[in-house]
Amino acid sequence: MSRQSAVHVLAGLLVLVSLALAYWVNHWWLLLAVFVGANLLQSGFTGFCPAETIFARLGLKDAPCAQTARKT
């Protein structure tokens, strides 16, 4: 699994967990989904993602660029 895939899986999992906890426990758990969304938004503009940095330190490799992997 590449770092980018791991970030997508983590973000999706956190949003789903947040929604489930908000439904069954307390509506304040929706703030977790807001935090994840805000982090994804700032990551899109700045290119900095804390989760990707953590996954890099854990040893996950970056995905190869699609254009360089494809022979044209």
C-alpha cells in the first residue's frame, strides 16, 4: 500500500467512525469529521499532510508516478 492510499484509507475510516459515534454516542463527534475535512482541504492547497509524514516515518513507500510507470 502506498502512502497516498494509506492517507485515503485513514481519512475515510475516521469520517465513518466519526459519523457512527455521532449517531450512537454524541453529536459532538462530528467535530472529528470536520477536522479530517479541514485537514484534507489544507493538504490540497499546501501539499503538507501530517498523516503522510507519519506514514513515511513508518516506512510506507510513495506511489510511483503514473506517467513515468507507463510506457508510451
